[in-house]
Amino acid sequence: MLDEEQLKQTLYELLDFYHSHLDNGVLKTFFEERTEDFKARPIFDLPDKNRASNCLPENRKCFIDVYGKIGVCEKICDVYRIGDIYSGFDFKIINQMAENMDKFRRLHCSSCEIVRLCDACLLTLDLNEAELAVNCHNQRIATKYFMLMMCELAEMRLI
């Protein structure tokens, strides 16, 4: 479980170091990756298109293993395969995964303040209540401080 004060202190130390070492490519990449979701986020009216994020490919990405199985992404286990290169996508499986994620989000995420910024993926479905509580706490704290870092970087005219 993330310690909020420790994360805040660490991020400000990194930010201070980066501000005085702008040629540091590692820190530049770190801050760019942490702020990109906020900078590139589309703006739209909520009643129309409010969709929780998910990791289903939607023609953006997928992972193909050495056996030709298509996975949702390279980061999660073999349980979440959605077809193979021989038969193509299995839309029955994809629809079931999307339905399971939707049910999960409605049950656990409908009143969360960061639902549209959360990194929850299909693996979240496998968490027990204690693990989910830790995951949600960490997501909220990280999102809060990464957004704060974006504001600090903007005030320093670094983004």
C-alpha cells in the first residue's frame, strides 16, 4: 500500500532534481509517461460518452504469443486469450470479458472519483476484496500526485 506522504516527498525530490538537470533523459521520460494520460485526454460531455477505460484491444493493440494465441496485452497471464492467428478473434470471449469488466466497474467503480483515469484492467477481476482495497488506494494516491506533478511541471513551463 502506497504511503501518501512518502510518495509526495519522493515525487517532489525527483521534480526538484529534474528541474535542475533538464538533460536527464530518464526523469524526462518518467514525468512524460506520468503526465501523458492527463495531457492527451479527450474532453467531452459526460452524459454522452462516459466510458470507464479498459484493456480490451478495440483495434489498438493486442499480443500474440509464440503459439499464435492472441492476448489482450503482453502484461497479463495466459488466462486472458481472445483468439489465435489461425481462427482470428473469438468475439464470444471478448464480449464476455467486456461484460465481466463492465459488471465489475458498475459494482466497484461507479462512485470512484478517478474512474476515467484508473489503470484497472482485466487482472483486477482476479483480486480479492483486500487486494482490491490496496489497488484502489494506490490508484487514487498515484493519480492525485501524478496530476499534481503535471501542474507543477506546467507552472515551471516544462510541459
